[in-house]
Amino acid sequence: MNQPTKVITGKCRASFLNVFQPKSINGSDPKYSVSLIIPKSDKKTIDKINAAIDAAKELGKEKWNGKIPPVLKTPLRDGDEERPDDAVYKNSYFVNATAKQQPGMVDQALNPIMDSTELYSGCYIRASVNFYPFSVNGNKGVACGLNNVQKLADGEPLGGRSRAEDDFDSVEDDMLG
């Protein structure tokens, strides 16, 4: 079944990853979420996202009085323009994807990921996302829904948080006395 608003991304970096516990932003309903950092060199994924956004705009005509508004919020954003001081976003686009239901999470061999330390901000993933039109409180646009996540590779953790095993050396018995 061809769904013009659905995209399976290429390899991208996960940032602000909340897939094990929904999180509330500014008092909103708690949601699962991830910011997908997509290299600008991945033209195939960017083209698929743009086509899905265009398909969602067409679907949105029903919500938007039969036409696409001249000013419309879209989810694909340029990291060089919006996050110029963050090296992680250099030469990249990013999309923030959210979901009310927990996304499915698998590893490269399609085994379910249950351990919350396996998926983290900074690892590399592919994501299944769906673009859809919205009209809320006078704001019109296209948003991105998060369906599923596949971990592809480990990466440098983002957000400044270190892992416990990197902070400490193993303890000798004589240190405990």
C-alpha cells in the first residue's frame, strides 16, 4: 500500500530522544518524541520528506478552506540556519517527530529494543514517520508523527550526559575499606 505521507528515513542521528517515557512540553499532553538530524548529503531522504510534506498539504486543503495557506508551518528545518552554534546540526536538516503511542523500537536484526540505554540522543537510527496537516488555534501547517525506530549504530551521546562506566574506574577491594 502506497502512503504518500509516510517516509522511512535513511541513517540519521537521534537528538532529544524520548521513546521509552512520554514527556510533557510546556504542560502539553505527554508525547514520545525525537529530533531526527538528517545530513544534507542524504538527498534521497530529503526528497522523500519534501514529497510527503507536499502530499500532506494536499490533504490539508479540507482543513484549510479548500486551499493551501500562503504561510504554513512545515517540519523540515535547516540546522545551519536554526542552530548555527550547534556543531551537531551543521550541514544537516532536522525534523521533530512526536507520537501519543510509544513507537516500535528494533535493532538492525529487527529484535525489539527493551533496554532504555540502547537508544539515546546521539545514536544513529532510521525512523518511520508520517506527515499530516493540522489547524490548531489559528496555526496551520504540517506536522510529523513518529511511527517506529530502528537503531543502526552507536554514536557520541548528545546533551552532555556521560555514561557511568566512562566516569569511573573499577574499584579495588582495598579502596572500599
